[in-house]
Amino acid sequence: MSELLRTLGVLCEPPLPHHRAMADALALPGEARDDEYAELFLFQLYPYGSVYLGPEGKLGGEARDRVAGFWRALGLTPPAEPDHLASLLGLYAELAEREAPQEWRRALLHEHLLSWTDPFLDRVGELAPPYHRAWAGLLREALDVEAAAVGPLPLAPLAHRDAPSLERPEEIGGVGFLEQLLTPVRTGFVLVRSDLVAAGRDLGLGLRVAERRYVLEALLAQDAPATLRWLARFAERAAERHRSEFWRERAAAAAALLAEAAGEAAQQEEVAHAR
């Protein structure tokens, strides 16, 4: 199993010629193409734990520092990207091969892998071409096997216990609320660029290619009630898919808050039009 996890980690890095033999051994369909890899892992779904666990939904920060601290606690020098999926899977494989204490593997698995791979792999399964969709399925199965082998943690992962929740727009302000909608650990869902393109198409709203924040801001500016209702439905679907209790509860709470915010936005528009 350790070699499988290491191989799956390598295959979420930029494609190289020697990856072909690994992919063939795992019977992955098709091949990893540079353009498809870039679209999936460089522009849509970043394979870094800090993006999904950080309070701002961005690379680095406190979430990455927490992972780096784990490497140091093991007496190891953290790599440049300690929270990259390939680094974490490689570390897990190394601990298994060294027959390290099971509590080390348990902590790594639950605190720094399973704490964010549920929503990440869920979206890979939705958005990826067949090659990486199959890769995601194999990785999920392998992580499930390891979770059964090492057992659960006595407490929820620290990143979940410390995670800030989604604040109401009247509490945080419009700009702050918009930024929080792009923070997975607050909302319980992962909103990528292609989702916002789909939202604009579904709602008949105009948009231009830009960073997610600006696209979402444009959608809300054109029709806030409709955009918030769309996001509420998106959160509901995420809650239905999640296997992790933490991510499921976060998405369900976000769905309720967004539906309420949509109703309030509609009322405000009605009042404005009546004047």
C-alpha cells in the first residue's frame, strides 16, 4: 500500500515521460496531458492542503505552517511545499516503510490528508478527464484502506476544530462575505472557475474571464438574489456528496445562510424598486 500511495502522489505532479509506466501499472485510462494537468491542478483545483484548510482559502499561511510543524516534529526538514499532496503521500509511504509508530501515521492521515481530501477528490471526480478521475478514485480507496488500518483520532483534526465559520454578510460586509465564499473551510464547498462560468450561463448573466473573486463580484452585482440562490443550491449538492461529517455540516450551514441571504437581497431590491 505504501508504494501505491507514493505512486499516486507522483501522478498528481506535472506529467513526465516515466509516469507512463506507473499509470499503465495502475490501469489508468488514457494519458496525462500537459494541458489537462494544467487546467485541473494549476487553474481549478490546487493539490495543496492549505487551500482547503486555511482561513483565507489561499496557499501558504497558518495551514501550511501547521503541516511544516508536523514534518519538524518527526525530525525531518520540511520540503518547500510541505502541504502538497505528493509530499504528504510520500511522507506517509516513508513512515509505513520505516514501520514508524502507528500514531504518527494516524496523525498524518487524519490531520493532514483526510482533513481536506474529501472535497478535493470529490471535485476532481467531477471536473477531471478520465485519467485523473480514475486516479482520484484509486486514491480515495487507498486512503479508506489506511484509515481502517490505523483507526480514528480521539479528537477531530485541529484544522477542523479551529476552522472559522462562514459569517453573515451584514456582520462581515459585502467584500468580506464575497471573499469568504471562496474559502472552502468556511463554506464546506470548493468553488472553481468553471462553476462560476456555469452560474453565469444558468442565470443568463454576462461575465468575462477573470479571477474568481472578480467573476463572483460581477455576478452578484448583476443579480444578487439569483446568484445567492444558485450558490445555495451548489452548497446543498456539496453537502449531499460529502462523506466527511465536518464538510457535510459546513456545506449544509452555508446553504442555509446563502438561501436566507438571497431572500434578504430580494426584499431589499423590492423596497428599492418601490421607491
